[in-house]
Amino acid sequence: MSTDFHGIAAALGDLNPEAVLFDNMDAALIGVGRIAHHDPVAVYSKAKIYEKLLADGLSQEDADEYFLGKFVNVYAGELTPVILDDLSE
């Protein structure tokens, strides 16, 4: 599987066409995840989401608020993307 957005999105589309993708976060999509007995979902990097938010001009405080409201508190059932906390970064 390719590790760029288009390759990951295409692979995910083949595995689960109903999977949810976050808008404007192409660079933060890092893979496909699975939880037992559920369809594959998108996996995003928390660090890369923050990189994008800060590059878009948000302050750290605004990025924190946006991240909580638009990513952490979003639930789309079994299709909800996973956000990987990049502990090494």
C-alpha cells in the first residue's frame, strides 16, 4: 500500500467505501486501522493534524480547541477514524 494520501485513500476505499475521511487533512492520513469484527477505518496522525492546523495560522490554543471539537469529539459510529497519538514526536 502506498503511504501517500491517494494510495491510502484508494486502499481504504477498496476495503471500506463507507469509511469517513476528515476534510482538508490529507497529509495527516497515515494508514488504515482495524478493530476486531469491524470494517477498516482511516488512521490519522495527531502530530500531523496539529502541523496542518498551525500551518493554517491557528494559535496553539485555537488548534487545541479545534482539535477537540472537530476530531476528538466526533463520532461516526464504527466508521469513525482513529487518531494515533504520536508519542515519539
